[in-house]
Amino acid sequence: MVRPAIVVATRNPKALYHAVSLLKTLNFEFEVLEPDNKLVLSASVVIVSFNDEISGLDPERLVILGEHFDEELATIQIMMKLLRLHRPVGATIGIDPGMRFGLALVVDGYVVNTRTLSTPHDATELTLRWERYISELFPEVTTSFRIGTGYRLFTVLLLRSFPPDFHLTRVQLVDERNTTVVGETDQMAAVLIASRHGHNPTEADFRIDPKEGHVRTLLHMKRKLTEGKHKATKEQARMVLLGKMSLKEFLLIRD
């Protein structure tokens, strides 16, 4: 009998549902087996629930889903086990800013997770979550961050969206020329950005002129994200560019 790569071996119906749904989303082949099936012990990755009792499983092949399912954490754990990254050395999060933000988590040169998000705030939030998960799973690993500079407006908005205590010494701004190829995705551009070196951001990298084109872009972003239901003024957009209003506040304005 062929050794399965991924096995879901849980008697917890909620965990079973989440595991199967995630694996289908990731487009992975898998088998659902009873925990006492002998094939479970030979699988490359075994997914169980926190309240399952299975003995004899190699911890380096085991993914335990917590009581509160976290899709991002589970994806990282499954990918790390599949890639056999049991003792990683380094992790990098690449970000491709634009009207859509491509994100890529790369560990020891392997792509572990990718996402596309709509706002700098969402991109920042997921970046910080990924960093926290890597830190919790592998305390000895320090995560670095590479941000593309191809669209300066969105690079600045992204930098501003990080909390004041964010460790900017681990951030590099990367020249992203030749990272965007026709037919490729924002996520692939983020993967390429993660592989490049740049410079640490300076105070000047947080500033941007309130040009008319930038104002129009912000107004377009608000219309797009609110499906045209809410508008803002040019003056409000200029306040964002001048750093007098956060983008998050701007997007929450109700006309």
C-alpha cells in the first residue's frame, strides 16, 4: 500500500472539518484515517486535534490543531512539516505593495505561505501574525522583512501602518524592478522581493508629497473598498498623505 503524504487522523468532528477544508483549499492530496490505522504511523504529515490520544507518532511529522482553529498557523505548520523544515535557520516575509498587497513567507529559501490582501493595514496585521507564529514555533529564528518600493505611495502607507514599537532594523526596502512579470501574481512578486537585499528605512521613507495623482489614487482605493458606498474629499486624502490622518481612519469615513 502506498505511503500517504498527509493524513488526517482525528475523532474530533470540528477539527476534521477544518483540516479537510484547509487541505482542499491548499489543493493537497490527503487521506482521512482512523487514529489506530497503521498507515498513520508512516505518513509524512499527520494532522490531529489537541484532544486526540495517539501514541508512537514522530513529533516532527505531527500537526496538532488547537481548540480554536487558526488557518494561517495550521498552513504554516503543515508546510513546514511537508518541507521537512524542522530546524530552520531564517525566515523572511516579502511584501509587494500596491492596490493589492502580495505577501510571501519564505523559510530557508522555501515558500511556506502566500497571500494577497487589499489594504496596508491588512498586510501589516498578517505580517505580524506570521512573525509571531514563526517566533512561537521556532524561538531561535529571527524573521526579517523585505518591502518592495515599486509603488512609493503604497510603500509609505505600509510603513506607516506598522506599530510604533515595530523593529525597523529588520526591515529592508527593496528595488522591485523585474519582480513583476506579465501573467504572474502579486504573491510571486512578493516571493522575489523576499530574496533580495535593500536598505533599512529612514525617516524620509515615511514621507510622501501630497501630489494630485496620489490623492486620486487614495480616493479610488476608498471607492473600490467600499464598493462606491462611501466617499471622501480631496482634503481628507491630502491629510493622509501628510501624515495627519491614518489610512485606516480615512477608509472608515462615512460621507
